[in-house]
Amino acid sequence: MGGRIMSHPYQYVVLKCVPRVDRGECLNVGVVLYSQSAGFLRAACHVDEARLRAFATDLDIEAVTASLVIVDDVCAGKTGGGRPTLATPGKRFGWLSAPRSTVIQPSGVHGGTTDDPEAELRMLLDQLVR
């Protein structure tokens, strides 16, 4: 039987910065990955301020960063200050992946399997955001 590493199914969304909802243009700024079997729910974000400023000169970068901090807090289960009170990681992922019309929007939900959710999150961030 030995030391076979278990492969975990996961779901993820890409976090998009949409400066003007009416135009629908966006830049990817993060990824949220959830694996129920691994007990894993985390976000990884990268805000390239120069790229965002070139994309939308009047964008409030501090508001974008603050929104991404809230995403990170929700992943960690922090509540208060407008954060939802959701008991399970699955419900928190559901809240984070729900469509919304704000400056930070999730993509559709995608999935896969991995032996290492943390490494998969970093790889997705590198491939889809950086």
C-alpha cells in the first residue's frame, strides 16, 4: 500500500478586477481554490499597480486591495466588518464564487485534481494572473 499521495478534487475561481462594470473589461488579480477533501480554502492575489493604472487610470487601487483582503479574510473564516458569517469552507467558497457587479468579480467555477492544493494555487496564480 505504501506512501501513495492522495489526489484531491478542487474547484477554483479567478478573481477579476472590473473597473467599469458597464464595459466588462477586466484584468485577473487573484485565484481562490477550494478542496473539500483536503480541507483547503485559500486565496492568492497579485496586484500589479502599474498594469492596473495603465488599464484604468482612475481606478482606486486601495479599494481593489481592500476587497482582496476581504476575500482572504473570508477564506480564513473571519467575520464582522461586512464579512459574511458562514460556518463551513464550502459555504464560504459559494459566497466568494457567486456572481456580483463589483470591482472584484469571480470567474465561473473551474475544477481539477491535485496532490498539493497549496502548490496548485501558486501554479494557478502564476499561469492566470502574473
